[in-house]
Amino acid sequence: MLLLKPEDFEAWVGRDVRVSTVPHPIEVTLAAVQRSPFPNDIREPFSLIFESRLDISLIDGVYEFDCGKGGPHAIFVTQLKPQPDRRLYQAVFN
């Protein structure tokens, strides 16, 4: 099994990412890759922060994200507190 690393996503910061949803795919933007200051033995922990328009709402769960490199990737995201102009989602890799 391939362990994803922060480097696999850093080139996509600021770009749209296709998410497989029903009845049709949507696009979200990869807003940030946040590296953890607490390394472990397996890989460097990191988080991905995605954002979308307010009219797009993903429930917490696993979705296929197509970043165009080695994907699509099945990624579990949770919704963070929405901002006045956008929704935020986080995926944590530890």
C-alpha cells in the first residue's frame, strides 16, 4: 500500500481537485498542506485543507479525490466550521 506524503499534494495547492460524488462530481480547491511538527516512524504527519463554495457541502466521509498525480485517492474528510464565504474540509494523515 502506498503511503501518501505531503509532497504528493504540494504542487496542487491553489488548484481545483475533482471529487467523486453522487449524482455528479464536484470540484473543491486544495487550500493548504499543513505539515505536523511531530514526526513519527512511518511518515511525516500532515493535513490537507480543502475549500469550496457555500453551496457545496460534503458530509464527513471518504471520497475519491483526483489530484491528477497517482490518483484518484480515497481520502476521509471532515467539515470544519464554515467561513462566511466558503466551506472548509480537512483530511488528516498520521
